[in-house]
Amino acid sequence: MPESPFDQILSPMRPPVSPWMPCLLAWVLPGLGHIYLGKKQTGLVFLAVVLATFALGISSNGTAALIDSRQPLTVLATFDNLAVGPIEAISRFITYRRFVYRLPEDETDPQQAELNEKVRQRIRSVTYEYGNTFLLTAGLMNMLLILDAFDIAKGRKD
Amino acid sequence: MIRSHFLNMVVFSALVAVFFAFLTQNETRDRVRISVIIGGSMVVLSLIVAYVMYPFPLR
């Protein structure tokens, strides 16, 4: 139900908060946006949950996705990996031993063969699919946290 | 690394359940209730789907 002007006058004044700052902080470190908005306990729980999900993804041999022009869905997977924030670089470095985000289009490029071989080595692990699921879920969780921090800062949610 | 399929499922369900409980509820009591409902539903429904899928693919 929309608030009436009378309710708005009676409600306690919320200090003006730019919604972009908590969003940026939430991306930099999961839960940091909520801590910035005064929800310390909730933010710490989010931090623990997202980091645990991310760590389980790495330890289960999940791989960071690469954008492959022949497979459009890899764009979404890479975007999802990046949504977890700068810590995403850890999974990328563990997978490829460098920070690479796009698979070379030229099939004769030796770099493409090298990157594919690194992915193949991880696919052989029995927990590869679980690892990928954990990594992608960590990214999806952080996307929701960024949107939640935005809503709280805008006053749409307590 | 967790090698057990069942344990992976339980851990995944628990993490997702706690996440959504904290995202959607503000009171501790509600958070615990929603965590149990979401986590329990994920595990039980997964086991049911696994049993339904057991005969497939038909040979």
C-alpha cells in the first residue's frame, strides 16, 4: 500500500544516502554494501555465505568462464563470474594462470588451444560441475545483494 | 573438496537457504523458519526428482 503524505511526515527522517555507493561496495566485497547501510550482522552473514560458496566452487575445480563468440551464453556466464567482485580474479588465475576473459576467435591461435587444455584438465575432475554451480551461484547471490543494497538505500526496503 | 554428491547437495541447499532467509526476513525467528523450509524443501524435492528420474534413460 503506498504511503500517504501524512505517513511520510510522521516517519523518521532517513539520512540521504546515494544508492550507488552501497552498490559499488557490495560489488567490491559481498555484504559490504549492507554493512555500509548499518546492517552489520546481515552484511557479515552475506559475506560469509558468498565467500563460502565461492571457496567451495574453487576447491571443487569450478572454472571461470571465458567469452567465446561461437557460444553466446558464455557472455552471461562471464558476466555472472564478474558479479562476485574483484575476488573473481582468484578463480580466473587458478583456472588459467593469468587474467584472461575472452577466448581467441582464431582457431589456429596457440593461445586458444592452451586455454582449452586448461579447461579440459579441470573438466576431468568429478566435482567440476559442482564447482561451476557454486561459482555461478556466488555471482548470482552477489547480484541480488547489489540490488538489495540499492533498494535499502532508496528506502524501498527496511 | 567435497566428493559426496549428497553432501554437496546438502551444503549447497544450506548456503542458499541461509542467504534467502537473511535477504527476505528481518527477524531471527523468521530467518530460522525460512532457512529450514527452503533448505529442507531443496533436499527433499531433489531426492524425489532423483527417484523419479531413476528409470531414465529407458533401454
